[in-house]
Amino acid sequence: MTIAFGCILAAMFIPLTLVGYAKIGAGGYDNRNPREFVGNLTGKFKRAVHAQQNAYEAFAPFAAAVIVAYVAGAPQSQADILAVLFIVFRIIYSVFYIIDQHWLRTLAWFAAFSCIIGLFLISL
């Protein structure tokens, strides 16, 4: 398995970690009504749920970009670097989201998105 493929696996756990933080951190989690529970969260726990939703949205393009780079025969070292950077920027994005640093969050989002674009570009 390449490092980039391992990053796909890592990216799968980012949203799960975020919602776990929200559910455990907020306390009183109701497994019978999980969507209602997270829908009623406020503050940093609500932002963690929103970061989770964004992580799911970013997952498919990232996974596709890694696979396209591999299939197209892009330089593996470049794909690995971009994939690792994507994970790092998504973690930073999530932290900034939770602590409500919206401008820094936007910069981290753009950096992670640029890694996806980069993966496609090295595939040309």
C-alpha cells in the first residue's frame, strides 16, 4: 500500500473522530436519536459536527484524486506528499473550525483543496 492510499484510510477516520468528540464532549449522548442529539448541540460541539460534515464532503474528491494519480502513473513521491499534506491541512482545518477561527479555517480548507487539485495536475 502506498502512503497516499494510507492517507485515504486516514481521511476516513477524520469525520468519525470529529463526531465522536462532539458526542462524548457534549455529554448525554442519546444513541436512540443520534441526529436529533447532534442537531441540538451548540458551540464548539456543533462546529465539530459541521467539520465532520465537511470532512465527508472532502473525502470523495480526495480519494478519487489519489486513485487517479496512481492509475495515471503520476510520480508516487509527489502523490504521497500531497496526500499527507491533505491530511495535515484537514486536521488543522478541523481544529480551526472547532475553536471558531474562521479565517484560518478557510485558509486550511483552501490548502487542502489545493492538494486535491495538485493530485489531479500531477496526473496529466
